[in-house]
Amino acid sequence: MRKFLLFVPFVLFLVLGVVLYLQLGKDTQYMPSALIGKLLPEFTLVSLQDDQVYTKDDLPKGPYLINFWGTWCPACHVEHPFLMELAESGVPIIGIDYKDQKAPAEQWLEQKGNPYQLVLMDELGNFGVDMGVTGAPETFVVDSSGVVVYRHQGVVNAENWPELKGYMK
């Protein structure tokens, strides 16, 4: 029995080594969304452009992107030119100004251009919580049935756009 107890630390070391080895190469930042395959949550948000109240019923009927962004977000500055390209090519994008203030957001869009069909203000981040947003930028693909089919954390760019585009059916 004593000889067996001498091997316990060795066995534990081997098990721990196997577990750690299996985690190599996995994206530690990715968190799956609980919304994938579910309808977009209900919301009531005010538009940045016209101060009108919008709900999910006011969103496009075809596939579109929902992009959470903020003027305080450095990665959003990097992503913005590519979003402009997407909008120019006809990709419908709904912008959610996330945990931001109206004046800086208006100034941002005036200076950098507006790639969004509609910009909604989520000043307190409540809609972001409902969507499972962990930070900006985050982009969701919503299909023509109003179902969230994909979530992308981080900057949307030419490298990852083909994957997102594949979900826009």
C-alpha cells in the first residue's frame, strides 16, 4: 500500500500534464454566446440620429450585422474603416453605441463616416448584457428570421469577414 501512495503524485502530475496539453492552441479569449440559434432579445433603444425609440421590430427583415462599438474603444477605431467598406458594398449594419455618450458618438460618425443604417444608443449597456457582450467591438450576424446565428468578438476585418459573410444567408 505504501508503494502505491508513492505513485499518486506521479499519476496526478501525468493527468495534469494531459489536461494542460489538450488546452494548447485553444482560443482562451473566446466565450460562446448563449444566443446562437435564438431570436434577438427584445429591446427599446433610442436612435442617435433622430431620438426616436426603436425596437427589434424596426430592424431589417433580411440578414444583417449588429455591431457594438464605442468612441472609448481603441479597437473600434481600427475596425471602423472596414465597416465603411462593408456598408459601401451593401452590407446592412446596425450600430449599437455601447456605454457611450451621445455627443462624442455624433462627432465620431461625422468625422469618420457612418457605416450604419441605424445607430442605437445603449448608454447603460443593458442591451449589451442581454446580448452577452463582453466588450467592444463585438459583432453579431442576425438572419432573415431574426435569429442570432453568429457572434464575433473583436475587430471585423478582411481576414475574418469571409467567415461572418458565410453566416449572412
